[in-house]
Amino acid sequence: MTAIRALLLCSCLGLLRPAAGQPFLRLRPSPSDNLPVKDIVEHPDPEYDPKEQDLDERTLRKKLGSHFDPAFMAVTLRRLELGPPQGPRLKVGKKARRKVLQWLWAYTYCPVLYAWKDLGVRFWPRYVKEGHCFAEKSCSLPEGMFCKPVKSVAKTFLRWHCQGWSSQKYCTWIPVQYPLISECKCSC
């Protein structure tokens, strides 16, 4: 009788579920709508870093193939893009309506601001041009709404991945999807 009570108690508490439904036994991370992607916490041991022979640019470019996008990826950073991004130019029209509409559009405009981010030695290409929504001021009249991500695109990178421990480990480059903000919108 006590075994039945224990079984009922476990099922009521949700402790007995099929293995696929157990949230703590997931082997893969679940996707998130939070962009930009948070920095990945890496194991600090350089033993898990790719070696010099694993970083051959020609081989890695071939492995990545057509997924290499030089507009958003860089193997090295030769120059930094500093300063504010180029925003839309406002043309001063002759009519007041046009001026007001342009002012309103500029006030509520939610640009994607790009900056280069170093993903670390365990990603190839190492640098990504990551987008952020400008959210320092309200984008609405009356105030209260802010620029937030509404669309993203996934770029394929190579990730150095090791399985196993110590001398038994096996490491290789695997393709991974890295989401980047592609559009921002004024919203609550």
C-alpha cells in the first residue's frame, strides 16, 4: 500500500515523466528568443582550444563553403569601425506636412546598430558583426515604447567541439547556427 502512495505522490509532483519530457535531461540547448546572443561561458583550459594545424584558413573556408558571409564575418579585424552608424538623411521639404512626417519617422526609427564581436578561438570565423537595437530613448509619442528586435537571420559558423576527457577526447569543427538581429521595431 505504501508503494502505491509513493507512486501516486511522485506522479502528482511530476517526478515520473517519460525521459523525453524531463527538462533536466536535455542534451541540447533549447532555442531562445533573447537576442543578441549572450556570451558563451567556455571551459578555460587551453587543452580544449584548437591547435595551430586546426586553424588552417583554406581548409576552414572550404568546410564552411557558401555560408561564409564577409559582410557579417571576419577571420581577423584589420580596422575598427568607430563612430555612430550612418542614419537616414532628412530632406527638408517645402511643406510643413512633409517636415512633420519626416521628423516623426526619424523619431520613431529603430535602426539596427552593428558592432564587431570576438567570439573567441573556438569559433571560425572568429569575429561576427552583431546587431543591437537602439534602446536608449523612447521611440514613441507619447513616450513608453522602445526599439526591440523583431527579425533575425541565422549565420553558420564553425565551432570547435570536443567530446570525451583528457587523452580520450576527440575534437572537430562542427557547423552551428548563430542568430543575428536583422530588424528592430518600436514596441512595448
